Amino acid sequence: MARRGRVELRRIEDRTSRQVRFSKRRAGLFKKAFELAVLCDAEVSLLVFSPAGRLYEYASSRCMPLADPRTLFCLPAPSTYSLLLCNFAQ
Amino acid sequence: MARRGRVELRRIEDRTSRQVRFSKRRAGLFKKAFELAVLCDAEVSLLVFSPAGRLYEYASSRCMPLADPRTLFCLPAPSTYSLLLCNFAQ
DNA sequence: CACTATGAATAAGA
DNA sequence: TCTTATTCATAGTG
């Protein structure tokens, strides 16, 4: 009725199990990220792509990068945004 | 000799405690991020700024898309990314 | 999606 | 740092 032993650190082959584990662990990871930001006054940015390509994201403030399907990054200022993209491109 | 109760979810006022907690939880968070990537075949990007402004980062691959999967905007190198983020965060 | 036994993380203390 | 008492996360199940 619970886990039988230590968790093996390798890709889960079963597709269904992998998706379920992904949902659960993703939730746990985002919770931890949030807690770190709050408890320790840190800035945190977390981006996760599911195997299916769906994006999940968290940022502790507007000064951390967020991915947006349309704009690539959500930045405080458009000018900064352009500059950042230019730098990245080279 | 161990925790005395439930952890309160708010900023830790004591500077020393906050730094110790930050180190421990940061390590835990990065481990979880790594595990999610390996176990569930996901792409993960994690950025953390300490209160002192120091950056810690993880990406499940050097080509972790930080944006639209269609554009597949890849990072040239972690160092470049760090530099850009520092500029942008201030 | 809820439950629960068990492994893991971690807050304090040393 | 290292240890240990506890809380917390979560794998397997219903």
C-alpha cells in the first residue's frame, strides 16, 4: 500500500506511471521552489517542459524570467527584452 | 535535537538561520529538479538568486528551451546566461 | 483523485 | 560539518 523500497533514479519506462509521477513530482517541486523563495527571501525561476512539450513555470518575482509562448520572455521592460534577445542570439 | 513542529511558511528573520536554511533547501530543490528530469524525461530549468545576489542554476540540458518549443531558443552557454540574468535582474 | 505506509528531506542541536 | 528526531513527500493502491 506504499512504496516498497528506494526509488531508482532512472527514466520510468511505463508511460502511464511516468505521467503520474511527473504530475506529483512537478507539484512537489513547485511547492519547494515557492517555499525557498518565501522562507529564504530568494529569487527563483523554474521552468518545466513535460515530455509532451507542455510548459509549467514559476517565478518568484517579475524580475525573473518567465517563458511565454508568444513573447519568449516576460520582462519588466520591452527594451531590456530586445537587448536580451540580441545577446542571446549571438 | 530535531525540529519541534511544523515549519511556518514565512520569511525567516534571523539572518544566520535563513542562510543555513537557504543552503539546505537549495540543495534539496536542485536534487528534486534533477530527479524530475531523469525519472520523468522532462526538461527542467531552475534559477535561484540568493538574497546576497549569488546565482545558482540548473538545466536538464544545455539546449533546454527557455521559451517556445517551436522556436527552440537554446542557451549558448550557462555562463552567458548568468551574465545576462545578472544584468537584467538589477 | 484520496489514502497510507515508507522513504526522503530537513530543523535543530552537537 | 554531522547527527537525529520529526515532518514532509510520494509510490503504490483503492
